[in-house]
Amino acid sequence: MNKTLIVAEHHDGKLNPATARCVSCAQRIGGDIDVLVLADAPAAVAAAAASLQGVSRVLSVANAANVHALAAVYAPQVKALAADYTHLLAPSTTFGKDLMPRVAALLGVAQVSDLMQVEDAQHFVRPIYAGNALLTVATPAGQTVVATVRTASWPEAAAATQPAPIESRSIDVALPTHTRFIGLESGASDRPDLQSAARVVSGGRALGSADNFKIIYALADTLGAAVGASRAAVDAGYVPSDLQVGQTGKIIAPQLYVAIGISGAIQHLTGIKDAGTIVAINKDAEAPIFEIADFGLVGDLFKLVPELQQALA
Amino acid sequence: MKILVGYKRVVDYNVRVQVKPDGSGVATEGVKLSPNPFDEIALEEALRLRERGVASEVIVVGIGPADLTVHLRNGLAMGANRAIHVVTGDAVQPLTAARALLKLVEKEQPGLVILGKQAIDDDNNQTGQMLAALWDRPQATFASKLHIDAGKARVVREVDAGLETLEIDLPAVVTTDLRLNEPRFIKLPDIMKSKSKPIEALELAALGVEPGDHLEATHYAPPPKRGKGVMVKDVAELVAALKNKGLV
Ligand SMILES: Cc1cc2nc3c(=O)[nH]c(=O)nc-3n(C[C@H](O)[C@H](O)[C@H](O)COP(=O)(O)OP(=O)(O)OC[C@H]3O[C@@H](n4cnc5c(N)ncnc54)[C@H](O)[C@@H]3O)c2cc1C
């Protein structure tokens, strides 16, 4: 029988919604689903995880060493629990990408990255070549399956009617001190979070400056949307790096994605393929973004974006 | 201090790869191959550390078939002191790559290993973390700034929440993100110079590594296509279309 352990991602005492998406993935695998909360003060996060439908049990580990999500500190703790499970999952966010390969190597097993479909408990589909191909892999028989879950492929698990039990655990393994957290410079704003927002407005190189990017923020605010960007816009310093959408940035699946002054390079498109509706505004009628846009509008963004904002206000 | 740099050859990022009609793989015959962009950034960072006097030697490592030497010459032309070629028939998966790198780490005793955060062919994003685990040393993934001082590295990491700074003891593994640096271009005289630099070839088996614990690739498929959309003539038409779909 399958037994999955999901490593919860959390920040500032809040469970990241990416964890609820892993629960949906684990439900497809079938069997019991436990969620592991490693934290200094795990109570609130554990309660949030326990209230997700499909979760059998939450394992709550309070340890001052867990105050920051350091892969080198978390990995030996996950490994210590691994023997009880057939599958170990975490979201394919920077948290899970950092942690899970370390866990897999400690266990001496391969990892499935960016799991997008479950065929059965041992066969999984994942994207390669910036999403240009989908690969089905079989994991070796008899080995623990370690995977990161491509969150854009899975819905968030619903709220449970009855919360799952929470068990406090202490894990008795030596934890390294060679890795120390110094600080986090957060781009956090009052705007919706890029990874979970229902609407996203993104700007590209065409914006030309950080100052010009204000029209993207203004449109986003009118729509109640999160703001994203192409790599070119981030590289040029118009916006912080955590706004990058694409192969090497965030993979997102909003209901509405508005791409403004973005050409539609394959590395960008792979980050938005699962969006419900894609709108593109570009002055070049031949821009590749129009090949995947549901609604395309050709013209100068500096004229069209303020006009669109006014029409929606 | 020595720095070991992973230097993988991949299908160039501009190539739109096609899945073979029978689903047995992607068509790679005749397509342009290039160094993995993240590995070029890794090599550039190592070269800068050597130029600043922090490192004394930069070694590029490639794992792959016999014809990889041409690719490794590129790394030497960019400025690496020497290259190690781990010779394998087939492409290896991250765990095997990490096991091979560990053997080289034990042999070379580098103070730092810099790898790309991911290779843009299989997009796995695993090898650096796996090496750090097997080596039982710190990892700092997705680096966009690296500062080394007194046996420690201060690394700024691009994480989902913003920019995180870690301090790690050396030796350690760092994986690069895009904004760590801009790799230099190779000049003609450098290509000439690279010809006299050594490339050491080692069989994977001779390192004591057997490829194993592999994922088996059972099927390749093209991604589902999004239906072709419509062009609207102006903002009014766009707003009407969005309203019609209940999106605004
Ligand atoms: C290893 C690697 C990883 C990468 N990862 C990512 C990634 O994760 N995400 C990502 O986005 N990119 C990524 N890239 C970069 C990608 O290849 C493109 O270079 C990038 O997406 C281009 O950004 P852009 O569309 O903003 O700029 P450009 O391609 O320069 O496009 C600008 C567009 O704006 C239009 N335009 C100009 N002026 C106006 C105007 N006044 N009004 C309307 N339209 C206008 C132009 O017609 C053009 O189509 C990666 C590249 C590599 C090599």
C-alpha cells in the first residue's frame, strides 16, 4: 500500500498553498498521505495542513534549528522518516527544488523533478526541454519515490470537513551547523502572490525602465492581479528577480495572464502554458507570443495599456 | 584553492526540440549543441574568483561520450586551467553525475564546486544538491551573488520570496542562477592557447561509479497545443471579449 509524506513549505507561520497542490498529487498516487511540518513553532502551519482534505495525519516537529528552511538541516530529518513511506513529495518551488535532491541523494535514489501527471504509483510524466517534450519515467522497483511536484499542474486540495490528527514528533539526528541563514530581502507587497494569483499582468523588455513599469503595476492593481515579468525585464533591473516567469523562474497557472511587450520566447512560454486565458499586447504582429495567446492586440503598449486600464477601472 | 566546475553540453537554447513520431525520444541529430548556459555562468564565476586571487586553479568537468573533448576545449578557451573528461557511453542521470563528481572531489580536494542550477535539456535541477549531500557539505543553490572570505562563502540566492543570503563553510557546492554574472566571449587567441591545456580522460567505471538507480524513460510526447486564439482590433474589443468570458 502507498504511503506518501509531503514536506510542508511555509513562511512566517503560514502554510504555502503549494503544499495543498502536492496533496492533490498525492491523492492521485493513492494511499495514506502524511504532511511533515519542520519548524521552530509549527502549531499554526500544522493546523493548516491538517485541515486539507485527503491528509491522513500531520507530523509536527518543533526544533529551533528549523527556524529557516535550510536544505542541509531539513534533509537528514526527512531521511530519518523516509523508511515508513513509499513516496516523498515537496512542491517544485525553490524550497522543494533545494531540499528534495538532497533527500534523494541521502537515500541513494533518483528524483522525479516537476511531476505533472501520475500514471500509477511508479510512472510519472514530467516536462523536459523547457516543456517542449513530456517524458514518462518509471521509478526503480522497490525504491522510495522522491519527487518535486509541478504546482501549476495540480489544484489545491479542498478544505476537510474533519481535521486530520496532528502528532508531535522529535527526530533524533545530528544536524549540521555549516549553513547559516543571514537574511531575506523580500519583494513582498500587498499585491497577490505571483504563484497563486488568479490574474497576472507581466511586462517585458519593451517597458524600457523601472519607471515605465509603473503602468504594468497600475493595470495589475485595477485587475487585482499579481505582477510578473520576462527574464529580460528582470535582467535589466526593471523589477526584482522573484517576478520572473518561465523555465528558470516561476511556472504559473492563473485564470488570466496578460503579457505586455513580451516576445514569447520558449523559455517564457513554458511558464504560462497552463494559464486559462492568455492576452498579449505587442507592437509586432509576428511576435511568437501571439501563437499561444487567446486574445492578441497589436499596437504600442504605452498607448494601449493606459487605455485598457481606464476601460477596466 | 581549487574550484571544480561542472560543464555540460546540451541542445542549444534556441533549438525548438521535436519529439520523434514513435515517442522513443527527442530528435537531436544534427541540432546545434552548446554549453549549458548555467554552466557557462559557473565557469565565469570561477574564473573571476581566480582573477581576484581567491582561487588558484579552475578545473572544468564534463561527463559524456568521446566527442565531448571539443566542448571541453571551449571551457579551456574561456579560461579554465585544465579539464577532466569522465567518459561514458550514454548521458548519465543526476545521481550518477553526483557520484562521479564526488570521486573527483575526493581526488582533487577543491575548496568550492560550482555547478549550474539546472541543465536546460532535462531541466532536473538536482546534481549540485545531490553532490552536496553525498559529500556531506553545505549547498547554496540558485546563487545570484557569491562572496568568499576566510574559508566561508556568503551567497545571495534567488528564492521565490525574494533574495535570501546564506553563509556557508567551505568546501561547499554552489549552483548558479542567471544573474550571477555575464559570461565572457571566447577570443581567437584563447582558442589557440587552449590547445596546449590538458584534458584528462577517465572512464566512469574506472572512477568506481556504476550508473544505477536510474529513472527509466518509457515514453516521450509533444506537449498539448493551445488552440489558436483570435486577434482583436482594439481595447474595446478586448475588454468585451474578456467580459464575455467572465474574466473581468
Ligand atoms: C537558460 C535560459 C533561461 C531562460 N529563462 C527564462 C525565463 O525563465 N523566463 C523568461 O522570460 N525568459 C527566459 N530566458 C530568456 C528568453 O530566451 C528571452 O530572451 C526573454 O524571455 C525575452 O524577454 P522579452 O520578451 O521581455 O524581450 P524581447 O524578446 O526583447 O521582446 C520584447 C518584445 O516587446 C515588443 N515591443 C517593443 N516595444 C514595444 C511597444 N512599444 N509596444 C508593444 N510591444 C513592444 C517587441 O515587439 C518584442 O516582441 C531564458 C534564456 C536562457 C538562455
